Amino acid sequence: MNTNVLFIISFLVFFLSVSGIEVHAEQKTVVIPFGAYNPELNTPAEVWFDPPTTSIKVGDSVSWINDDREGHTVTSGQGSGRFGWMSDDFGQADGFFDSGRFFPGDSWSYTFQEKGAFRYFCTIHPWMEGFVIVDPLIPDYPHDAMGNKIEKFPVIEYTNDGLIELDITWEPNVIKTFEKVVLIYHTYDPATNSNLDKMSYDIIITQNGREVFRDSGVTQVGGDYRNVLFEESGPIKIKFENIVSWGTSGIESGAREPPLHPSQRSVQFTAIVYDNPEQTSFTDDIVQPTQTLQFYYEIAVAIILIPAALFILILWYMKSGKPTGLPTGQKTTPV
Ligand SMILES: [Cu+2]
């Protein structure tokens, strides 16, 4: 085969793999732990199916592995609760799925083809209860804080004086707790429809009445980004304040008289954070973009000035000879 053809094929394979065209159904595992057969043995963990709740998407499957020393079933329906079996409650199957009894070391899988919340239990040991949530209450499209579907990105808003246009997108589009979100924003002068090359701003995110994120920045080539993590679900407000555009094309360059002092200039976006069924703690490290120029100037000043000052001090010290005020290490004994 011609090397060019090989190259094109490998490029296509690479492109398809990174573009995520293939959608994989996932398989999740639930372990039936040792001791599940005896409600006393399992005390105080009370975990008969581990994890007790499994969140999946339509088309995914769940595989239950029996690590216990007795046979069990995975049967949809309501179990007896921890002590119900003592008063002859052995649970109620609803007929949606039933593994039948499977033995230690065996496993049983089921593929979920419809949305819903499915309780299940073991018909032999009805205190063993678990839960599968298929496509939990997380939509596959973003919402603003009013619950309106955000039809397209970027979302565009204008500052309260109408002088600056801010466009924002976030990735991933549906924001979940404990999952890193990248906010990417660009600024434009709506009068000329061109990027504002430099704009300083504060970005403040509030959620449930509390400030959960605050930072300042300077857009470099008309844009900037921030990485954000949310601990709680609920609506958020993303507010930009103290917006000053001071590049050559900037509003503050004097071409037009701004009607508002920059400190009063603001713009706000809203979104909703959803509870993440798969993650309940932080795993991502958050790395913010360095505030490039300003930051480096400050560092450079320190790198140059500190050694320079030391050098001058040393020169001065050597020139003035042995300073008189300093102890010489010899003590004069009083007579
Ligand atoms: Cu069982």
C-alpha cells in the first residue's frame, strides 16, 4: 500500500477517535460483598450491593458480581428493608428484571434500555436492596438559571452601558459538580465588531447566595479563560465587573466618552450546576492561566532589583571598610 494512503487512513482513524464520533455503552460493576447473606454479619456497613446506587445512561449495562458465600438474586422491586423480613415481609418484585439465583463467584448483567429509577433487591435475602438510576436528572443540554435551554453557544451579553460585548462558552456544556469546567470568553466592541485586544476585569461567580469564585484578569488577544470547580448544585451567576478596556482599540483610549465609570460597568451570565452522579469529590487539579505580561513584569522586576540591591550593598560595604558599628567577635574584658 502506498504510504500516502496509509498516512490518510491513520489520520482519519486519529480524527475519528478524537472527535468522539463513536459512542460507547458503558458497563458498571456492582459487587455483592461477603456477609450480605447475613444482615447481622454485615452490620454496621449495611452495604448489600456495593455501591448501593449506580448511575448509568440508557444503553449501559450493570454487572453484579457475587463475592459472598451464598447465592443471591438481583430482582427489580422493593425489598423488605433491614428488619422487614422479621415480620414476614419478603419484598415485592415488580417484574422488570430478575437474575434468578446466581452463585458465589458468578455474575449477572443487565442492559438498561429505558430511563428511570429502578429499585432492586434479593428475593432470598430481602434486606439486600440497591438502586439503579438510568439517565438521572441531568439533561444533555445546558440551561440558564431560569431553567431556559441555552440554544446556542457562545452566549452573548452586553455591558450595562452597551459599550462592550462579552461572549461566553463553557466546556463541558452541561456543568456538573466536582467536574472541571472551562469558561472561555471573548470581548468585542459592538460599534466596530472587532475584538477588544486588552480588557481588565474581575470575574465573580455566586451560587446559592454565596460567592464561590473570584478572580481578576486581563484579556490578551481579545479573550481569556478560567477553570472552575463546583461543589454544590444549583443556579450560578457569572458576573464580570470593573471592566476596563485599555488596548489600542479600547473604549478607554478616548475615541468615545464612556457614559459609565469602568468600575460601574458589568455584565452577567447565568447557568445551572447539576449534581454529578459519578463523582462526589474533587479529582481535577485546577490550573489557572498565568496573567502573562503583568505577571512577568513583576517577576522580572524582582529578579533584577533584588540582586542589584544586594550588589550595591556589598560594594558599599567593601568601600567603607570594616564597619565600626558591627561586633568584631572580640570581647574587651572589664578591668
Ligand atoms: Cu441474597
